[in-house]
Amino acid sequence: MKLPGQEEFEHSSAHENVLAEELDSGLGPGPSLGGPSDTDNGESGVSKDPLLFIQLNELLGWPQVLEWRETGRWMLFEEKLEVDAGRWSAPHVPTLALPSLQNLRSLLAEGIVLLDCQAQSLLELVEQVISGESLSPELRGQLQALLLQRPQHHIQTAGIRPCRGPNAFRNASFDEDTPMKLQNPLKQKLPPGAEAAAVLAGELGFLAQPLGAFVRLRNPVVLEPLTEVILPSRFFCLLLGPPTLGRSYHEMGRAAAVLLSDPQFQWSVRRANNLHDLLAALDAFLQEVTTLPPGRWDRTARIPPPKCLPSQHKRPLSELQEVTGLSRGSAAQARDRHHHGQHAPSPELQRTGRLFGGLVQDVRRKACWYPSDFLDALHPQCFSAVLYIYLATVTNAITFGGLLGDATEGAQGVLESFLGTAVAGAAFCLMAGQPLTILSSTGPVLVFERLLFSFSRDHSLDYLPFRLWVGIWVATFCLVLVATEASLLVRYFTRFTEEGFCALISLIFIYDAVGKMLNLIRAYPIQRPGSPAQGCFCQFPGPGGNASEWTSTKHKDTDVLSVHLGLVNASLLSPPECIRQGGYPRGPSCHTVPDIAFFSLLLFFTSFLCAMALKHVKNSRLFPSVVRKVFSDFSSVLAILLGCGLDAFLGLATPKLLVPTEFKPTLPGRGWLVSPFGANPWWLSVAAALPALLLSILIFMDQQITAVILNRAEYRLQKGAGFHLDLFCVAVLMLLTSALGLPWYVSATVISLAHMDSLRRESRACVPGEAPHFLGIREQRLTGLVVFILTGVSIFLAPVLKFIPMPVLYGIFLYMGVAALSSIQFMKRVQLLLMPTKHQPDMLLLRHVPLSRVHLFTAIQLACLGLLWIIKSTPAAIIFPLMLLGLVGVRKALEWVFSPLELLWLDELMPEEEKNIPESGLEPEHLFSRDGNEDSELMYQPKTPEINISVN
């Protein structure tokens, strides 16, 4: 392709002869590169090739003193040497001028291309490159000496002043123990197996015509002085020519480096057999070039690296990939996996057709992972997770224990809550299919317990024996569900159902945290400092000094004078001032501390805001990455320690954590085992099946919706789920807790999500500009097991735990609720309702679904959420389990309101809907919108205006 203003490069026939000799010698079409570089990872045009460190050395100083100087380097993004500042620039997306790419293509087309060169040193490589040049022996010697000249590198080490000048550049010898080698922080950021590519560019006056060479070494060789990091080099590119106007050779060198940093070009050039393959890879790169119109942007501006790199699946195949067919098949498999994998039944959700067949499969599947479930917990991150979830679990046990005690009038209490949490939670972590789940009392189950106790009290029934038979029937119904593989119904739990349930539980956490703080403020009234407390008066002794002669002064509309205070109105004295004047405060409110409420609010918001800020500090630019990661992993623990420290420093009597000190049931006179009948008639054991049926629906929905949320594909769990095994464990524990008179437990959505969030694994930023990306969850059993063991031991840790202020724990509760609520797509669509169109983000679904339809879908979800909340808060809460089940029915009814494609973008397809979606109806951007980027399904990264220019 010829563009206006393109510079034509002259060439000689010698270049053609050299190229022909190389092609005839068999070096060009030799075998593909061996080793790991040939291992494909299944992506289109991308393989598991080693990371390439690319360095641009520029020839400067013509016509005075010539020297090579490092001016740029690339891994994923470009870094320029800012000479005046003596430092490297921040990594940024490189921008190129189209003429530089076109000139580079022309130069390579007429230059020297050596593929699978067998040179073992820089001297051998230079000799092979210049052997075909039509130069006099003297000029060839000068050129060889120049190419062997050691370049000047700019190595900036941490804590050491940047090195400049002739003595600032490291020795060229390959010595692993050299000081500069150890001081170069860039070496520490490169992964094992990384390779190097050297690009040499510049103007040389004694050359009459341009000299271009591209070399791929068969075996990587350390070309000692070329790169600042001692790495084996795979590629060598030489771009020299006579002086020209502008910086054409500098820009061509940048263009060559940018090409080599492109994954798809690098994949092609590693497997190129001849010059045609090399130029085809360059043309494929040009096909995707994006240009910025002149005059519409600042050429000196640097585009920062995106939050996440786009998937290579979306890129078209190069000619070499089309010929090989390897990448085409990989791409087809990837498209098929993305298209069908989301709703295809996972191994956990495939029907066996045998009684308890799903349970047996779950046990077999999880047994092979059991040893690693404990070995994988040997990581410092798990220690942080234990502290965080332990405090959340203890707070939850105390909160729900107190609420349960109020609801059952002392039949159960905080001690039962602690003991049940420890026993049921530890047993579940040892036996369950998904040990990351945290068992706890939940709001919906607590509502049912309150209704069950009210029914027993109103009909003069013995509550605990009646509750025992309800638990026995619930365990029986759950075992029937396990035997019939009813857990397969979770395939009908789409994002619509999950988001409604998760939003409800998150709002319960937020509501309870705020409600507890309001109750605390009512218990410690806010008063103006320095003013007398209501219901308090100052009393002074009479002239005789005995108590019978004291003078009492109370607040009235008229001034009342004290005999010892002259003209001072004693009713205006605060209690401290009254004591200072020799009086005695009298009244019910004299000892109220006015700072408790305000300081409790301060602790509440401090712990909440501190946990939120520290959790997001990993994305900050402050502090080294290791420090940011520690702050993020221990965010909740640090927030709690900060709150405890402030409370201890000021010494105010804020309400503290109360832990039971005696190991005995809350209800006086009862043992740990519940009598089967008590004072109840025998037929009540049969009648208990009716409320047990409703509770079974609630347990199934509560447990399995949480399990579906925790086992979603975007969490990248490797050890699989265990829906049947989890429900079986819950059924057995339901029987155990009912017999002991302990609370009932199911998966707690918010705490389980917080548990998984505290165990997130992220990649280390290997190279400058690369943002850490999500790798998965640290799947193990030990954190949950230790948390529940500590919860049981907490009964004996009252002397230590009593120093933790309750407002701090309420703030952590609020943080967990807000974090869980903000993580669902539903909240992002709710924000769209309040956002003007021009300020709305470029969300992917808005490109394919009209805004009015998005608002309609969100409004239906809001209505369902509001209805669930109203039912939960009224006497009609007995039908709450049926309303949860009704969410699935509402989602099924939406098929009459929205088209399948709209539901595909707004939610997910039910199994029956998939067959109604033609494969041609899915655009590529949706097929690959869930490739591991947690935000890719919602939003595109900001892009600059683009113009696609064809080179055909």
C-alpha cells in the first residue's frame, strides 16, 4: 500500500541475492522453533511463548563521536528514556505514525531476512548480517566495529541515584553476580524464561543506501552488550541508512519494537518460514492499525495502559495462521466453548438417574482434592482471611443470638448461637463439597424461627420438642431432594434470581448494622456538652453543713439563688461544675456521658471507611505493590485494630463485645438433648410436617442460591462444586442442631462472599504497566475450619474479646453488606435509572438493548426486591419461602415480555431458551465478553477514535 508522502527506499540487487541465498540454504523454511514457544494455549494467534523484552538502541552523535544509546524498551507497553529527567517514563500505549510502518515494511522487503540463524555470539551474528553488503573492506570493517560497540544503558535502581555518564553502564560480561545485575529492578519483574529482542536504528553517513536486517535465532543466545537485562536474545533487527530529514530511522526502530511486542505478530514471526510469512504478519498488523486524526489530539500525550487487555480471540487471523489451520481450530473451539460453556451442564449438574447418584459423584469428585484442600491453605493470605471472617462470624453469632433470644423469649440465646456456629460450621468445612461456604444463621431462617415460636406460644405448645420434629421432617425432605437429584434445578437459577436474593441479604446486613447503631444512640442520648443533663440538679449543703440542711436548686423559669453561690443560678451548672463548687449532682441523668453516642458513630464510620479504603488501596499509586497487597488483604483486620486503638486511647465507655462466660443452656432447667415430645401430644410430630415443608423450601432456596453464586464461572474455581453433597451436609446438621436445641444453619451469602473475596488470587505485575489480573480463589478447607474452631473457643476468650467495641463490628457489618451489594450487576443498572444519558458509561448491554427495556427489566427486579422485603417484615412472612421460589417463576414469565436476545444481554438464558437462539444471532463481542475480565460483560474500556485503513 502506498500512502501520500511515503518515502521510497533504494535498494541494490545484492540484497536480493543474499535473501535468495538464505532461502535456498534451507534456513528460511526450517523447522518450527522448539521448546515451550511452540505450545499453544488455545487462543487465536497467541501461544505460551516466552515474554519478550525489547530494547531500542539508537545510533547518536553523527558526524562527531558515534555511540549506541538505549532510548526505549518494551514488554507489554512502551517506556521512553527521558534524558533530561534522568529516568524512564511511565509505561504507556505506543503510538506510531503510518509512514514509519510503511517505511519499515519497504525496508524489510528489500533487506536481509535470516530465519533460524545459528549464530552463537554477537560477532557471528554481525558477520552474517554484513556479509551480503556491497561495501569496501574498509567500510565493512568500520560497520562491524560499530555494531560490536557496547551501547550505553540507563539502569535506574531502587534507592540509588540514576546512573548517567560513561561509568554508569554495566559491564558487558555475562556475570550473574555483577552489582548492576543485582541492582536492576527490571530483572526481578520479568518471569522465568523471558527472552530479549534488540532493535538497532540510526543514521550513518558512510552508507549510500539503507541497510535493513531482521534475524530470528534458532536458539536464543546472550548477545552480551545489547540489552540492559542479561537475557538470551531471540530476535535482532538492524535499521541503518544515510542521514535524512526528521527522525525516520528512530520512528522505524520504534515501529519494529512495537511489532515485536504485539502478541499476534510475535506468534507469527516465531513460526515464519520465509520473507512472505514475515510480511504477511506485518500486513495483518496493519489491517488492525488505528489512526488518530491530526489536530484533534496532543501528539505529546501518552495513553495510559488499559485496566485489562482485550482478548486476543477478537482479533482476525493472520495469513500464516489461516494456512496452518492450527489457530483456526483453536479459535473455533474457543468460540464453541464460550458459546455453549456458560449454560452447558457442568459435571456437578448432570443427572445420573440413580438414587443418591449425584451425591456419590460429588464424593468421588471431591475426594481426590481432599489433601490439597489443606496444603493449599499454607499461605499468609489465609491468615488474614481467618482473622477477618472470624470477627465477622463472632459478630454475626452474637447479633443473631441476641435476636434469637428475643424472638424465643430465652429458649435459645447467644451461647447456643456460639456453640451451634462452631459445631455446624466446622463439620460442614470438613465434609462439604464447597468448603468456602460459611454456615450461619440467616435473616430468612430467623424470621421462620420467630413465627414458629409465636405459633407454639399462642397454642400452648412446648417449643423445643415441636421444633425438634420440624427439624426431623426438614432433614427428611432434604434427604429426599438429595436422593432425587433435585439440586439439578439450580440450572434455572439465573442471574435474575441470584441478584434478587443477594440484594435482599445485603440490605438485611446494612439495615441491621444501621439499626444497631440507632439503638445504641437511643441507649446513650446525645446531649450538648457543658449543659445540665435533663433530670439532674445540683444540691449544696446548708449553713450547718449537714445533709438535712442542704439547699436544692432546680431549673425553673425564674432564677433560684444558692446560699453559697451568691448570684449564680445553680440550675445552669453542669455535673462537673457542680462537683467543683462543692455540690452534689442528684437525678437519674447526672451520670450520662454525652460523648458515647458521637464517638460510637465515629468508630462506626471509621471502621467502615477504613475497610473500604484499604480494600481498594491495591489500585493506588502509593507505596510498593507488596505493601498495597498487604493493606488490601488485611483491610478489615486493620480497620478493626484502628477502631480498637482509638477506643483504648480515649478510654470512653463504649459498648463492648459481650461473650458468654458459662457453658450451659440459656433456658434454665433444660439439658443439652431436647425431649422428643415434652408436654406436646404425639400427633404433633406428624403435624410438624406442614411447617417443615415450607422451611424445606426456604432451606433449599437459601442454600442452593448461595451455592450457585459462589460457584459461578467468573470465580474460576478449579476444584468444582458439590451441590448434592452440600445439601446432604445441611440436612444432617439440621437433624443435629434440632436435637441439641441449637439454631438452624445454612449458607450465609454475604459472609461467604466476603470469605471468597479475602482469598482472591491475583497475578503479580510482572512487567511495567501490567495490571494484576484475577487468577481465581485460594480453594481450601482450613480457613473455614479454623474460623469455626476459634468461634467455639471464643466462649473462653471473653477477657480478650471484651475490649472490641461493638460500633467497630457494626461498621464491618456495613462494609460487608455494601461490598456484596456493589458487586452485582443489578446495582449498576439501578445507577442508570438516576443517570442522564450523556453521562452513562459505555456499557456493552446498552449497545444491544434499548435503554427503556433495560430500565423495565431493572424496575421489575426492584419491584420483586421490594415485595420480598415487605413480606419478610410482616406477619405474612410464613409464605416467604414460596416467594423466593416465585422469583424463578417471575424470571420464566419474563420470556413473554423480553426477547431471547434481550434476556441474553440482561440476564442469562434458561436451558430451554438456548435452543431458540441461533448461533448467528450472537455477535463476537458477546461470545467473548466473559473471558475472565469481571467488568468485560458490562463495559468497554475507553478507546480513542479510530479509523481502520486497509492495506489491500
